Amino acid sequence: MAQPDTKQRILDAAESLFARDGFHSTSLRAITGLARVNLAAVNYHFGSKEALIEAVFERRLLPLNEIRLKKLRQVGALAEQVGARPDPKEVLRAFIAPTLQFRDTCPGSHDFITLVGRALNEPDETVRTMFIERIRPVFLLLFDLLHQGLPELDRSLLFWRLQFALGAMGHVMCRAGRFQSLPDGIEPPRDTEALIGMFLDFVTAGMEAP
Amino acid sequence: MAQPDTKQRILDAAESLFARDGFHSTSLRAITGLARVNLAAVNYHFGSKEALIEAVFERRLLPLNEIRLKKLRQVGALAEQVGARPDPKEVLRAFIAPTLQFRDTCPGSHDFITLVGRALNEPDETVRTMFIERIRPVFLLLFDLLHQGLPELDRSLLFWRLQFALGAMGHVMCRAGRFQSLPDGIEPPRDTEALIGMFLDFVTAGMEAP
DNA sequence: GTCTATAGATTGATAGAC
DNA sequence: GTCTATCAATCTATAGAC
């Protein structure tokens, strides 16, 4: 391997450009140009553009899902120990905080969060389905714990409220750090923790609404 | 005009395909094929693909914005008459209800709502900017009335909560009626009014969160 | 206004030398 | 594994006949 990091370089460049321009608008030439590797390298290492998109998600989503599952299980276990229902806010935090923190904790994952937001609204059915498949176990556990925490809430209603929350979250992630000009007197969140706090207040209140 | 409705046919076809596949993935050939008009007709009638995208938004957004502005002003005027603050839920309803109802009330606008949701997360800066410019007046009035209704809430916090709400709304609109398979035991909203009610409960609680 | 034909650029993918 | 060269398909846009 003359360039042992060719695959990494391609993944980094693809992640960055997919986040900025979307999947379909980003050409392999743009990716290999930014990564400073040969055009043919993408098909050699990944097989196709579609497979590259999958690989970009795979690289970050596997560790992120591990963290989210772990945190969610902790919240569930803690509630069981005390014999209480899981606190909806803590359940939501276990899902949301690692996701939004990911850009700080995982080196080079800055653009990935934008990408996740983008995948949720992706027109291309195959890309969106691929993404949703990978999230499903986390979503199911999240839904289950929220249902335990809010047992009086109709399951269908809970499901739709969770869809609203995920939509809001996708938008936040997609546009995070990309508000070019804010209106007069509007302050951006101090840091990620401040954003998480703001978002959790909003979404918890929404989920617990009468 | 041998085919007096050529422009309309193109607009209808473009609206439908943009909603299904996104702006960049929809070719002029697909549009003119569906509209059963000649390929060159798009450039003759609209000048360019970019201008066609604008025209698609223009056609629906002008009347929709009129309705939303009227309703918002009504809520503001009513509150002023009674000498009370505008009720946040009614303010939000004045913005949200006409938007979600639009697919029922405006003939042929079924796909447009999906399109609005799509525009919010559009990677292409020019498309998103074009869209945001056109709803700015509505957004400003909405923000102002909410600020009157929740004067104790920091303006920056209000702004970000409103962003969360718009993100959730975009997601709802984008995916409305496009959930191919729901999980077991999950019921879709009975009708648009039921969806509006669910969404308003969620979003009002989020905006009013402590 | 509608059509055919085509320019001119860009795309994903691959064959084959090294 | 990396490179050059290129294919075949696609795209937007336009020129010019009718």
C-alpha cells in the first residue's frame, strides 16, 4: 500500500462533500479531487458510489449506535433498579446527547452529523432506507423506553410525536453551524451542551404534552 | 396557443417529480415526458430549470402566504381588541393549519407540501435561499406574535425553539402520506385536522416549555 | 409555439498498462 | 494499488426548420 490511507482519505472527502452538497450533487471527481487520489480508486476500494455512501455511514454509525444503545440501556436499568418509570427526559437525553456530541468527541466527524440530518429527508429511497435500517434497533429501544415512561400516552400518538422530534432533530443537525447570518439580536447556542439543553427542553415538553 | 395549458402541465409535472425525487435528480426530460410536451418547451416558457423551480414555488406560495398572513393578522388583531396577549397555540395554528390544509383546499397541491418540506433541507444554497426569501415576511410576523405571546421568553431561545418547530414541520410535510409501512399497531392520523391537532399540541408545549 | 437535432459538458464506471 | 484513457449514458440548453 503506497498510500495506506487512501480509503480513509476518500471517506473523509466524501463525508465532507456529501454534507455540503448532498449525495447526488457530489461527483466522484469532486471526491477524488479533494482526497487527492485517483478517480479509479473509488471503484477499486468501494465498488460503486452507492457502496461508498454506505461505507461513509457505516464508519460513524456503528460506534455512534453503540454509544446510544449503551446509554439507553443504562437509563432503563437505572429505572428498573429504583422501581420507577424511566424519566422521558433522560431517555431522550440518552439518544440525543451522544448524537449531537458526536462532532466534538469523534475526531473528524464534524460533517457526519449534517449527513445524518440529510439522510432523514433524502429523496433517494435506497439511501434513506439504508440509513433507517441501521438506526432501527436504536429507534425501537428509544420508543420502548419512552412508552414505559409515558404509559398513559397512546402508542400511535407517541409514535407520531417521536416522528416530530426526529424531524426537529434532523433539521438541527443538518443546519447546525451552518446558519450563515442570524437575525439581529439572536445569539447562537454557547456550545453543544447549551444546544442539547435547549433542544431537550423543547422536545421533552412536546412528548409530555397533554 | 395550440396547447394553452402547456405551462400548467409543465408546472404540474415538475411539482410532482420534484416532490418525489428532489430537484437535482429530476431531469427536464422526465418533466416534459410526464407533461407530454416537448423538451424545448421548458426553456421556451421558463428560460431555465432554475427558473422553473422558482415558478413552481411561486404558483403556490403566493396564495398560501396570503392566507397565512391574513390568519396571523387576525390572531394579532383579536388579541389587541381583548387587550390580551396573543395565545401561542392560536398563533402557531394560524401558521401551521393553512399550510397542512393546503393539500386539501388547493386543487392539485398535494405534492407541493412535500416540496416545501424538501426545500427547508435542500443542499443547494440558491434553492433554499430562494424559498426562505419568499416566506420571510410570514416568518417575521409569526416570530413577532409569538414574542408578544411569550414575552418572558428570551428572544434567542424563542428563535431556536421556532427553528426546532419548523424542522419538525418540514419533516412532517415532507413525509406526510409517504410512510409506506407503519410499525405494528401504529395508526396514521385520521385526517389532516387530526394531524394538525397532534402537531399543534406537540409544538405548543415545546415552545412554552419552562 | 412546437418540433427535431445537436452542441457541449459532466457523469459513473471500466479496461488495461505499469 | 495506482494510473491513463476512454466508453456510454446522461444532462441542460439552444439553434433553426416549420
